[in-house]
Amino acid sequence: MATYTLEGRTGTWEIVVGLEIHAQVISESKLFSGASATYGGAPNDHVSFVDAGFPGMLPVINRECVAQAVRTGLGLKAQINLESRFDRKNYFYADLPNGYQISQFQMPIVGTGIVEIELQDGTIKHIGITRLHLEQDAGKSMHDQHPAKSVIDLNRAGVALMEIVSEPDIRSPEEAGAYLRKIRQIVRYLGTCDGNMEEGSMRADVNVSVRKAGEDFRTRCEIKNVNSVRFVMHAIEAEAIRQIEVWESGGEVVQETRLYDPSKGETRSMRSKEDAHDYRYFPEPDLLPLIIEQAWVDELKSKLPELPDEKRARFCAQYSIPFYDAGVLVADQTTADFYETVAKGRDGKLASNWITGDFFAALNRTGTTIETSPVSAAALGQLLDLIADKTINGRIAKDVFEEMVDDGTMPADIVEKKGLRQVTDTGAIDQAVTKVLAENQDKVAEYKSGKDKLFGFFVGQVMKAMQGKGNPALVNEAVKKQLG
Ligand code: ADP
Ligand code: MG
């Protein structure tokens, strides 16, 4: 694996990155109240007295949110802590009515784990997970609704978040992107977070530092709330370049919280970094410690869906396809299911080629998805059957496929209606060859005097004369025979 480095005036620098990902839990209701946790709705429609911080209201833990955190922990191959605890993190913010956030500080529900990422050059790397803890989200302040006032929407206040903290194992923007995409893929497979970064249901705090090779870690800065994979990658590079400049001009990087501005492609200081003691964390007095049973964890584990890494390995083994193909096909559950429907009982490699080639290209071109595509898995499977049983040849299959894309007709119907069956009648093929050779006597003479390349020309002409329907192997054979 090539190491990613940046060149400064004083030599080569390496970057060190750790990510804190906030992933909104998929659940009906909020972490500690019965209010709806669904996205959208009119402002302040999904707010209970608990979420609004009314005095005397007591939080009640939502079992499903805990289950979602455990599932995610299992998906990250992490340790599940049967005893964990909630703590109060105190800070003032207009959209935080309680004046504190209930989070897990000292005893998170999930401990250390491992995530496998794959880089462009095929290298596999392991990124350590430090922890995953549960916490509440805050509300939203809006400053663009009224000329003189700010308004607050508490719909999101109290919705469950999982904060997934990585070890500082990431060494390049590419690795950070691969890691973020992998986490998103895993939570989507698990159904624990929709991973939708545009809607803010997944966002990342990016910790960046730089160092010379062989050194200990230097001071880091944390870039808050970055909301796309691309921005995370850009922010890391911009911040690393800034820090190198600071160090090389004799200054010192100070630990602080920064913001990334995508339009300028740079980070700027937001506030000096607060430490844990600034938040006056203490055990949340309104909640008992969270005790879960191993039997329940085991039950959740037994019901987990097959995860992308395992599915990929199984696809390679079961359908004899290359590791690379399998990686593309397991990118999301829908693609993987589509592939399996097409490949089952057929040539796995041919199915993979059609899906990752013509089919994906058609989705792109027509702006459709697997769900909305006029070509169903059953239809594509039927097309592969028509090729396999030699009803049509590969060339004609491409044309048939384009018609399927146009209006969703089944391939067998297209073949019948248009009379596209492959011609395997050697008499008919011979006749076509004779005709083509007779019409091209000059070329035949050239061929015989050594211009071998013309062979392809004759085959092409015969195919053309047969409207593309000739069996390619038989046509080749017949041309060879008649040319002597
Ligand atoms: P805090 O609690 O102050 O946010 P943590 O020790 O929990 O700090 O680390 C937060 C994140 O910062 C983790 O993802 C960790 O991997 C990352 N991190 C820690 N040290 C460094 C460093 N020197 N350079 C880059 N990232 C770091
Ligand atoms: Mg932090």
C-alpha cells in the first residue's frame, strides 16, 4: 500500500485522522420519550414534555433504541457492555431546553471493535472502533424564518443518536472516505440508521493532526459536523495543509474546534476545544444504570442480517465471481438481492457482467434505480436463459436488452415478435457465406494472397446479411471452410 503523505518545506508529513460519527437511530419514538422520531413533520409536531424539558418530566429508556445500538455494535464486531450508564453533559444552547444532553460518557454500551475497509488499489485495512454510545440529539435553531427572530424546532430534540468513535488509525483522505462509506453500508444493512448524510441522519466530526514519520501524535483539531463523504475527504486535506503551514512557520497548532466551508475549501476556527470537565459530566440521576442480558444480545445476534463482508465472501464462493465484482454487487442490499435473483441457477459471472455493465449503464442513462427500473430481475434472468440455451446470440441480446429498457417487455416476447432467434441451420449459413464471398471476389483474392485480417470482414458481412442472427461459432466455421 502506498503511504499518503504531504510535502512541506521542511520535508514529508503524514496525517493522522480519527472520526466521530453521529448516526441517527431508526426507531418509532425518541430515546427517552414516546414522541415520534420520524423525519419531517410540521415544526414542533413531534415533541413531548420530556423533549421540551418541562420541569418534573422523567426520561424512560426506549428498548428498541438500545437494541439498535447493540445490533450496530455486533455489526462492528465490537464488545457489547452488559452494564452501561447514562451521564449528563451540561451545556447551554437555545435548542437544548434541558440545559444538558443525556449521553454515555464513562460506560458506553459498546466497546472496542474493528471495521475492515478496502482501498482503491485493493488493499484491505483494519480501522479500530474505540466505542459506540447512545445519546440524545438536540433541536434545531432556525435564523431564516423571520427578519428579527430566531425560531426553534424541537422535533429532533431527544431523537436517539449513536456516536461511533474510531481510533486514530486513518492515514489519508481516501481511508477516511472508505471508512465512512463502510460504516454507512453496515448500518444500512442492519437497518439501524438510514445513513442519509444530506438529511443529516449521519454526520461526522473529523479529528486531524499531522506529524513527521516515526513521531508521536501531535495536537489535533476537530472539524465539526461534516455532512458528506466528499467534504470529509476535502476537509482533511485542507486542514492538514493548514497545520503543516502552522508548524513549518514556527507556530504551534492549538487544539480547537473548527468548521469546514465547502464553498471556500478551507476550515476556520469555531471555538477553542472544550475538555470533558467543562461539561461537568455526572451520572444521570433520573435513570438507572442500563443492564442488559447476554441471552438478549445472543437473540439479537442470531437475527442479524448477513453483513456486506460475509455476503461478499459468499458471493465469491457460491457464484464463482471475482472479489472485485462481489464488492460492487454487495454495495447495498437491494443490488445484492437483485444479483442473487438473476444469478441463482445461472452463470454467476455472466449475471455479474450484465448487471455491472449494461444494466447499471441503463439505470444511469434513464435516471432510474433498481426499484423503478423497467427491467426486473426476472426479465434479466430470462434474457440470460435465452443466451444460455442458444435461442439468441450475445450480439442480439444487447439489442433485446435495449428494448427491455424502453418499455419493460419480457425478452422472450421481443425475440418472438421480432423473429430474433439465432440461426443454427448450417444450410442457411452456408448459403449466406457463398453469397458474401461471391460479391467480394477482390477481397477473397487479397485474403488468399495473405491478408489474414480480412477474415473478420467476411464474418461481419455474413452476420450483417443474416441481420445479426447467425450463430457466431457456426458462421466462423462456415467462412473458414469456404475460404479453404
Ligand atoms: P474527545 O473526547 O476530546 O473528543 P477522544 O480522545 O475521545 O477526544 O478522541 C476523539 C477522536 O479524536 C477519536 O476519533 C480519536 O481517534 C481522535 N484522535 C485522538 N488523537 C488524535 C490525534 N492526535 N490526531 C488525530 N485524531 C486523533
Ligand atoms: Mg469528541
